[in-house]
Amino acid sequence: MYTILMLPLVINAIYGLKFPGRDRFTSMILLFVIFGVAMLRYGIGADWFGYNWIYYMIGIDNWHNVIFDPNSHGELLFRIIAKIFNEFALSFCAFMAFFAFLTGLIYFNFLRKVKDYRGCYILYVYCFYYFMYINSGIRGGLVLAMTSCLIIPSFLEKKWIKFFFYFLIACGFHKSSLVLILLLIINSKIYLKYKFLLFCIVIIYCLYVIVFGFDFISSNFINNFVVYKSTGMFWQSFVFRIIIFCFIFFMYKNSTYINKNIKILFQIYLLSILVYFLLVNNEFLSSRLAIYFKSVEMFLLPYLLTHQKRIKANFVYLVTFLFYFVGYGLYGIYAQGTLSGYYNNDILRHQYCSIFNKKDLINLRVRGSKALEEIDIIRKREIFQ
């Protein structure tokens, strides 16, 4: 089903690029569909049952502990919302549906205001965020929506009260969003003056880490302040990121017109490369932190695709990035099935389980897997009844 959904999203994105502004109705319909599917899902996503356990632990805890001395994972605003849902005896499915609804509402409000490229924006969200974040890491999915639709637009418009308000709310849902404070250095004269030198230093440091395998930042700072263990460097991800950066860089340099906001968005994109290189020896952490700045790809790509000097080059870029989007989306579907412990992880026949057939989930999971053990625990708590 997820693969089938990708087809109208791709067609709508191309239609929006060819006829800017005419994809409003179809984009809104597709947005309702994909988030409706997310709201009604059951047991889909690697973190579903992990969040179920957290929800249960917050429910049996008292308010004082939830706010000041938590016995469960999750930031303050997340714990408060989970506790409120528990107080009203609402199910965990309702809690997950609420997060999907809230995330979708942020995107809806944003798409309602923009004039062009709605189809591209939705396709980007579906391929890059939907499976790994909206369906799984729900806190990260919500914060990514806030970053793309609230925090970065406030930053571009220099509405600082809104910027810090949204920034603090985002931190209340996921502490990794603290990295967004680095956006402020983009307006710094020192950064603009010594930006090239800074990137040279970071590249040299990155090469040093790759060659000698010693990561000073992770060894002396990161491991002492965050819970994420080092996952090492992923060569495939590193090389792929460099290739995409080169494409975007050449598109940027060969554009017919670059407005002020696109210039700032490109600086934010460069910041994502900077953060990723600094933490290159810890793929999990580097990608988790850099993704907030990398999210500006959603705005850069459609604009640059429609402002190229050479028509033939524009076609090549379009085909390249369609493969980029679709390829990443298919990988997301595959990863969702793998991490969820599915028996049959065929991306073309990825099985969907909703609240209406949740008892069938037990037949989709691999026996002996961690996922199945989590289901067995929940069955004892009569979730399936």
C-alpha cells in the first residue's frame, strides 16, 4: 500500500513543478490520505511498542514524578501529554493518532499558506520523514514538522519571538532540537567572514577522523553528555551525502535567479554538512542532528529545479532527484518492515495493519524477534481485547 501511495505523490509533484500553484487541491487531498493512514495504523514502526511501554509507565506514575523526576523516557511536553491522555483513560492508539494528527496539522497549515511546490513538499515529507519519524520516532517527526514549517520560516522572516517560542516547544518534545540554536550563527558577521576557513578546518578534521579513526569530539564531549552510543561511520551514507551536496551546489551556482531566502536556506544546508562532518564517526548522532538543517532540501530542490539556466541540465536534475526521493522512500518502507520484524518484508507488498484489524499483527511479526516479545507483553496487558 505504501508503495502504491508513492505513485500519485510523484505525479502530483511533477505536475506542481510544471504548473506552479495548480496542485493545491490534489496536494491537500494527498496530505489528508497519508496522515489519515498514519492516524489509523497499528503496530507499524520500529518504536511503536516501545512508545506503548513508555505510555504505560507514564500512566502509572504520579504527576510529580512525570514533571520533576521521570521514571520513563521522553522530554517534558511529551510526558505531560501522555499523562493527560492516561488521566482521561484514552488508549495508546488514540495517543499515537493525536501525534500523527498534530504533525499533519502543522504541514496542512504551512501548505495552506505557500503558493508553489506543494506537491514536492509532500513528496519529500513522505519519502524522508514518514516511515522513520512520523510512523516510528513520533517525537522526532513532530519536531521536524515544526522545524520545516514553523522555526525556519520564523527565522527567515526574523520574527524572533515566534522563533524562540517554537524552538522551546520543539525542545520540550525532543532534546536533539537544541542544535537548532546554531541557526543564529548564520546571521553572525564573524561566521560570514570566516565561513570558508571554518569549513576547511572541519573538512581537515573529518579527513583526520577517517584516516586515523580518532574522534576527539565524540570521545571527549558527546559520549559524556548524550545517551547515544557511537555507531561508527557509515561509508554509504557519507558518500551519498557528498554526491547530493555536489548536485545541489552545482544547481545553486547555475540558477537563473537566487533570492534572499534561498541564499539563507543554502547557508542552512551548508550548516547541515558542517554538523555531519563534525560527528562523522557517529552516524546515528550525526544524521540525527544534521537532519534539522538538511530539512531545507525540501525548499531548495523544487526552487532550484525550476530556475536552471540550461533546460537539458534541468531535466537531468529532475530525473536524478526523483530517483533520490523514490529510492529513499522505498528504503524507508523496507527499513520500516525490517525494524518492525515483519515476516514478509517485500516493499511492493508491504502489509498495513490498522486499528480495525490489529489482531492480525501477531501473524505479521517474526517469531523470536524483539518485536514479538513486545507484543506478547502487551497481550498479557489485554491490549488485544
